[in-house]
Amino acid sequence: MVQIEKKKCFAALGKFLSQFSLDKNTKNESVLHNDLYFDSFIDLIELSQSHNGWFTPEQVYFAIQSWAEALQEDNLNQWLSHYDLSNVKPKTVGLILAGNIPLVGFHDFLSVLIAGHNVLVKTSSNDQHLIKFLANYLISVNPEIQKSITFTEGKLENFDAVIATGSNNTARYFEYYFKNKPSIIRKNRNSVAVLTGTETHDDLVNLGEDIFRYFGLGCRNVSKLFVPKDYDFQPFFQAIYEYKDVIFYPKYSNNYDYNKAVFLMSNFKLLDNEFLTLKEDTSYSSPISSVFYEFYDDLNALKSRLNEEQEQIQCVVSKEAISNAIPFGQTQHPKLWDYADNVDTLTFLSTL
């Protein structure tokens, strides 16, 4: 199956996904196979929270809308224009997917297929249903693509290369187990925001989106703030008050209560607004419902540090002139060419 046909399949999938939003699901009669998939997709979205308590309809719809935008034909063309995939010899690429946020592994799934390979997918137990549904839709658009898609519940076998996503601990296992195969092994990463005190109220409201989207479970969520000495946190707390309803989700509130109690029993000094705690800490990885912060004296020195520690960082959010900095509110809107861990997946796949 040639790449242009696969690209058409994914563009058709993007049109299908564009019908669904939290405000209203609107059937477009020009979309392929709505008779088979439209109503059942709505049912799956509503059931997603029963499969994974973090997958609320709001978060699932957000992920769907993000992929609807990404899979527009212009975006696919712009992404693929930077690669020559004409000489790719089809291999079987195993995927071990994470399940922390809805459809988090779909970019790898897309990349393997669009590069001309066959995909062997082991889903996370936390996100088993959405990606399989989208795969079935692609097969309905063009049945030929079914030859290139396999899902497995057991261990990966009979593959030529692997892309595996997990924690720092599981990464060590992956590196040993797949040591004889070409691989991309992804570890824990976190995102940070660099503040100067000159941010507007809207900037800080948008920063709240970077913190609270997906309840802070993604590697692109901001989990650490760098702030200047004597930074006034009051404007920050005023701005993120818009996200106060997050505390009404039981899984989030349970984490808030637990982590706050642990911090207080350890006599840590906290800043708290009853749905988010701020703790001064040098680590990048904060627990759910908490954001760490650290003071800096010299912005240039901080820039150098972030560059030296870039393997721990997924995104940097700031208005300052920092390499690859992302505007506030944009961490969860990656382009197709914004690769996890800054590893170019298509370049890897093109050289197998």
C-alpha cells in the first residue's frame, strides 16, 4: 500500500474525528462510514472513564480534537515533505504504548504506518480501546491497510525494531530486552515553565492549561516552575482559580489529599489554594496535584542549566528567548513534527 493511500486514510480519519467535541457532536454526511462508526464512537467516549478513571469525557474529547486538527491534509503534507520515504523496505515495528493520557501512543502508530512499515502494537491496559477503534476505522476506509496492523496482548514477537515508552525503571528493562534490535526507548520527562514576573493575567491562565490538562499526567504538562527571587505567587494563584473544578474529580482530589498530607507530615513548607500545592524542590517530577518551584538568580545561567539537563525535559514554556520555548497554553497542542523526547521518529523509521 503506497504512502499516498495511507495519507488519504489518515486524512479521512481526521475528518471523522472533527465531528466530535465536548460541546456538540455534529454528524457530517460527507464523512465516510458514519453509519458504522459515528454513534459507536460517542458510546466509546462516554465509556472511556469506566475503562480509565482519568479519561473523563472532557479529556477524551480534547485529545480527539487535537488529532482532528493534526490529521488535516495540509499538516500531513507539511510533516512528510521533510522526508524521503521512497526507499523504505517494509519491516515490522513493535510498539509498547503508554496509557497515561488518551491516545498518547497514536503518533507512533501513525508514524510507523505512514513510513511504510507494519505495526505490531501492545497497548497499555489503561488505554486499550480508543486506538483500536481508530485502527478499525482506517481499515474500513481502505481494507488494504489491515495487512499492516496487528495488535497483541502477549509479549512482542517476530519484529524488526521497537519503539517503547515507559518509566525510567521500565526503560532499563526495555534497553536490556531489546538490545539486539533497533529501538527508541522513551523514559520519564517533564515540562517546565520559566517565569519572570512580567507575565500577564492571560499568560498565567494559559499556564494553568499547561498544568491541569489531562490532570497533569502527561510529559508535556508543566510540573515545575522556575521563578526569580522574591517572586509574588499571588497573581499565579488568582489566574489558575479558573481551574478550581479539577478538585471535584475524585481521583484528582484523592491525590491532592494524599500528597498534601505526605508533604505536611514531612514538615515541608507549602503554598496551597485548596486544589494545587506548590512546593520548593529541585526535582522536575512533581506528584499529581502539586507543582514544584525553584528560584533562580540569573536567567542566562538558568538557560544553560536547562540546556545541560534537556534529556529530562520535554517542553519549556516561557515568553523569554529560550531555545525551543513554547508559548503559554500550547504544550498540549504539539504538531506532527514535535517528537516525543525530541527524537525524530520518521528519521529512525526511514533508516531501518
